[in-house]
Amino acid sequence: MRFLHVIPSVDRESGGPIEALRQIGMSHQKYGHVIEVACVDAQDSPFLHDLPFPIHALGPGRTSYAYSAKLTNWLRRHRAEFDAVIVHGVWQFPTDAVRAALSGHVPYFVYTHGMLDPWFNQRYLFKHIKKTLFWHARLRRDLDEATGVIFTTEEEMERSICSFYPFHWKGIVAPLGIDDPPGDVQAQAIALDNRFPEWKEDRFLLFFGRIHPKKGCDLLLHAFSRIASEFPDLHLVMAGPGNAAYLASLQRIVNASGLANRVKWTGMISGPAKWGLLRAAEAFVLPSHQENFGIAAVEVMAVNTPVLISDKVQIWREVLRSGAGMVEPDSLEGTERLLRRWLAEDVPGQARFRKAAGACYRARFTAEQASRILLNGLMARLRSSRSGLDALEPFSDGGKWVSSP
């Protein structure tokens, strides 16, 4: 099959949706499907070659809404070339463009990536009012006319139901997964040492991902300041991109606590140095207020690093059941308890958590498992929508879609 993915931006600094797209696309390519991507980035954007798929840059998109008339026109001209389209995200123009250009012609799916979660309504009241108007004007129709709306967990779908109504969309639950991490551990350690030679002997906890208010970064810094004097050899690494104003506000918290020499900021980090960082961390900490999945948590578990997360990271049940980490509420007290509980573990206890983290990844979150579940969900929805694919059966050829005899 030929799949087109549509996303506002393929810039990896834009957050989780582009990483999800990359993992899904790479997995589906292995099954013989053809993957292309359309975005509203400018044609001269330096990151357009970061994905292993053909990318059609149809921007630059205007304003934060990412409006581009080029996208709608391109979709109409090329829609016959694709069997199905997956648009990533909501509340921006690409979702509306996909519906306007494809509805009634090509099946399309909407991947919400947690963007319907009611936390946003509670946190940003003025934005909620605007979104409610937009819901009735456009987005409800975009989702209702979709062949399916994709959620990464049952909890995400259930929470989304509470956010906006009425609706008639058809939900699909499919977890995310990642490919096995690169295996050259020594090269990754060297890459990390080369980039941050002053950290070589440091013991540290790690935040890794987009630095954003919803991820509870302020809670983590305040909690670290409360326990820092008791663990003078412990450092905190804040790894990832973020808005300059928000980063400055976090750095003021660090400076006020007198811990500027023990909190390290890396900015965007990728490649071997990234994997070296994930492996070297004592534990990963994510006290998020809202996380529809938590792909960064999966990445660190894949290299046997335990996760200390809030109960708003919607894979927390899997983490807890498998013993891959610890879970507390997304409050300052809860985040402090996470740190103290971890630091109270002896060496054998921490080793058990490391072993369980790797086992949790292999049992639940590999790219192969996730891609099979998603493909089955897509095909079931395509068949039920009478899209002319009723004769297809999933994985009847060891992992590829083939026609039934």
C-alpha cells in the first residue's frame, strides 16, 4: 500500500509527533509499504533530509495555524497516488486541508497525539474557548469524516471523549513503539564523552524530551533543589529543546536555588551522543501533567534505564506492573517522593529496575509489535468503511499485506 503522512513540520525539535511518524513509517516500510510525507515547512529547511522517506515541503506555513494553500492544492492533485493518508495532530490547518481535499476520495486517518486531552482545557482557559469555537466550525467535521481517529492508549481515547462534543468519530487504539536502539555501546559512550567531557565521572538523573510546561519541568527542578544537599554527588541533566522564554524561567529557578553548577542543559541532542546519554543516566524522570504515551520513556527503557514518571504519563500502568520504574502524582510532593524513593534503593535494587526496564520495552513497546497493531487497526477500519480493500487479510505472508486468493 502507499501511505501518505501529513504533518505540520518534520523538524525534530517540534516534539513527539515527528518521532512517532518516523518510527511508524520505518516499520511499515519493512513490510513493503511505500511511505511519503507532506508538510508545510519551507522548501529550504535544513531538516528536510532527516527522514528516510520522500518529503514534500509545501510551506512555509503561515502563523501557528500552519496555513498553506499549497498543501490543499497538492493533496487534490496527488490524492489518486495514495491508498490511505494519516494526518498527525489537530488544531492546525493540515488536518482541515486533508479533510477538504480527501474526504469522499481517499481514506484518511487522524493521529491526535494527545492533543484532545482535557488537561489543555483546564490549563489554558482562553485557548479552550477558541478551541471550542474551532471544534464546532471545523475540527468536529475533520474527525467525524475520517476513516478512523488514532489514539495511543485506551486512557487517551477515554480522556479525549470528555473534551469536546458532540462527536461521531471512530476510534482506533494503537500503541507506539521504537526500533531497537543502536548496539554500539562503546561508540555511544565515546560520543557522549566527546560532547560533554566534563561529565565523565558524574552521577546524574535525566530529563529527556521537549522542555515544555506540560512536562512538569518546574516540579523536577524544585524537587531536585529539595534533595540536592543530601546527595552532593548527584547532578540533573535537562536534555532537549524548548522555548527560550520558558527555558529562561527554569534557569531562574536553578539560579535561585544555588544549583547552577549541578543542573546541566544540553539543548537538542541526537545520534550516538543521545543514546550514550540515555544509557549513562541513573534514571529518567518525567513528572508530566499530560503525556498521551511518553515515547521518551520507551526510548530510555529500551537501553535498560529505569523511569520515574507521574501518573499522567499514560503508560504508567505498564511501567508499574513490569517493575520498570516508579510512579507518583504530578505534584511537587509526588516528584520529590519519586526522587527520594529512587535514591533510597541500594545497588541490587537499582539493578533490578534496570533489568525490568529493558524487559518492559521488549515485551510491550517494540516497533514491530506497534506497527502490527496499527496496521491491523487501519485495515479493519478500511474494510468496515467499504473502501474496496475487503479482500485484504493482515499478515498472511509473514508480515506483509497480501490479497486473499
